[in-house]
Amino acid sequence: MSYPPPYDPNQPPSPPPYGAPAYQVNPIQPAKKSNAGMIVGIILGVVLLLCVGCGAVGYFVLDWTGDKVQEIEDSLPSMGVVTGEGGGSHTVRYTIEGTGTTVVTWGLGTGGTESETATLPWSKEITVSSDSFAVSVIALGGGADTKLDGCSISIDGKEQKRASATGATAICTSVFVGG
């Protein structure tokens, strides 16, 4: 039996036998890093950004609509409800303050209206024979020389409604409920 020669570190290695691979490769590949954390972070960032953006848009829309609702409420004429003695007739006095000429329309308290072109200041007194009624007066500005200041309604000698003019319009409305 023959033994292999002793190992000499200064001698180059001998080639492998015929048909054997020149070297054995058993590569150990480093483990791939997972991108799952980064992907989840990006998705959460985008969702958070969308939530903040939608919240900001919602806040500004609600704020804007709140302002518009208040603006509309402020532009509507308020209606003064008055209670008083029933059982007879009531004297209603309409007044429009200002200068120039205007078209005035007033309620008769019975559902009808009357109109006239009037020189300001203007006033009109009517009698309403009902225990409960609604009255109103509207003045629409006339020419360039017309300046509306406001209007008022008095029922039985007591002022029940006063309003300032808005632009070229003055509107006063009151409801009387007799007991």
C-alpha cells in the first residue's frame, strides 16, 4: 500500500483527478434584506398625509360655509313677534327715513298690499281689525339722489320694529298676536 506524500506547504496543490471539478463551490449568500418595513412606512406616511390634507380641506370648507350661513342669516329681515290686547282694531304706522324718492310697498294686515312712489321721509298709518296679523313695509331705492336710512313699524303707538337700510333697500316686518 502506498501512502500519499507528506504535506509540504511550499509546494503548489496538485490538480484534482480527471473528471472532478477544479474546485468545490459552496457559496454562502448573504441573506436579502427585507423591504417590508420601508414599504409599510411609506404607505403609512401617504395615508397620514392624505388624512391631514382631507382634514384641512374639511376644516376650511366648514369654516367657509359657516361664514356664508351667517352672512345669509344676517341679510334676512328679522321678524318681531309682538303680543298685545285682542278684541278690536289696531293702528299700524309705517315710516321710511331718508331723502329722495322711492317705491314703498306696505302690508294691509289682511293679506293684501299697496304700493306708491313716495318722497322721503315717508309715513303711512293704517287700521287693522284683527286680533292677529302680520305687517311689513319695503322701500326700494329710486334714483341717484335717493338715500335710504331705514324703516320702522309702530303698533298702537309703540315702535315694534326698526331696521337700517341695506344698500338701496329697507325692510321691516312685524307679527302681532292678540291675547
